[in-house]
Amino acid sequence: MTEQTWNAFSVEHKDHVAQVTLIGPGKGNAQGPDFWRELPLIFAELDADPEVRAVVLAGSGKHFSFGLDLAAMAPMMAPVLGDKAQAAPRTAFHEDIKSMQRSINAVADCRKPVVAAIQGWCIGGALDLVTAADIRYASADAKFSIREVKVAIVADMGTLARLPAIIGDGHLRELALTGKDIDAARAEKIGLVNDVFADADAVLAAAHATAAEIAANPPLVVHGIKDVLDHGRSAAVDDSLRYVAVWNAAFLPSEDIGEAMGAVFAKRAPEFKGR
């Protein structure tokens, strides 16, 4: 893999395992334009690199990621939220959603198994990201939330498409419809994470240990296992992603989303009116 400097990630290699680490630049490794642009490029290179047999996905600092960087991504959303946002801005927004979906899909579609090491907050778009991983480990302080409902958005980057196969329909509906936070113990109980470890160092070490076990196996067979396991759900995931992209392009603009954004930046409780 060509050594390159990234703005939102660092990439390291050792013994057939690559570590991809979220580094910002937004607070809490929030997902701004650099994240969405760089993620598919990185995973395309990892997929093509014969020296890489497994990937560890991690977050720098106290938190894995706060999710979508609302301030940094506001210019993308502004046209479709403006007055008289008709076919042209909605079409452009639909293309933006599909482009962002392809970024997360690059993680899921990578032939090299991805082990996520999660500490601290994993919110919204960050949960989309880890649901695209093959294996998820958490530190004891990890907290998870499908937060999109709190900002008047239908989660559209893969959580609603992939979580049914991970945690089941009932748990998914509870988390998606309430936007509640759950801790690592609950996440392990419902199968969102495979195991919980004492702290950030321990969870990263565990992720590397599992990645090393995978990397020691025949790489083409590992690719085959991933392909066969993904085959049974790939059509459903693709269909769900296409549908939600159209849904949000059509229905995301509302008074409620404006109220939600204003409440976030003003650090107050929103008052939703359903219009």
C-alpha cells in the first residue's frame, strides 16, 4: 500500500494487519468531509494490498467517534433544506447520500476482515461505520446510540440495513425509535459487540489479537468465508440503502430538522411539531 498522509485517518501496517484510526479533525473524531472522501480510498487500497490480511478499525483519544460532523457537513445539507428546494437540490442531495453510503460500504465490502475496537462514544454515523465491520469489541466505557432520530433524520448510512442481522429486529426498533444511549454491557447482551474489555488499551489489544488470528489463516479462504457470509444479506442491505436514500432526499426537509439543528448548536432541548 502506498504510504500517504490522510486528514481524517492514520494507517499503520504490521505483520499482515493494518490499523485504520480515526483522528478527526473534528472534535471526537466527528465525520466531516475528509472522513467521507478518504474512507473509501483507504479501504480500496487495503483491499488491493496482498500484504494486508486483516484490518483493525479504531478511534483516537477518549472516544471512537461522535458521528456526523453537523457543522462541517451543513453546506452539503443547506440547499435541500432551503426554501423551494425542489428537484435539482433534492437530486443533488440524493447523490450525496449515495456517495456517503459508498464510503461505509467500502468497509463492509473489503475482502480483508475488519475488527472494530470501540471506546467511549460511538454515535450515529459512527455506529453505521462499526456495523460495516465483521467483528466489534468494546471497552467497558463504550456507549452507543442510533442518534439520528434526535436530529430529525432517518439513519441512512447502513445502521438500519445491517443491524437486523446483528442484533435482531426488536432491539433495533427500540434503539432507532428512541435514540437512547446504551452502555457496553447492554451492547454485549444484545450482540452488538462480541466482547467487552477493561479499557481502550485492552480493547485495541484484543482487536489486534483477533486480527492476527485471522491473518494467520489462508487468505483466499478467508476472502471466501466473507463472501459467502455476506451473500445471504447483500441484496437486502443494498435494497434498504437505496430506499432510504430516496426517502431522505424526498422527506428529510422539515421544520423539525431545522429545530433539531438549532437545538444542537444552542445546547437546548428541541420542540418537535411534526411539520
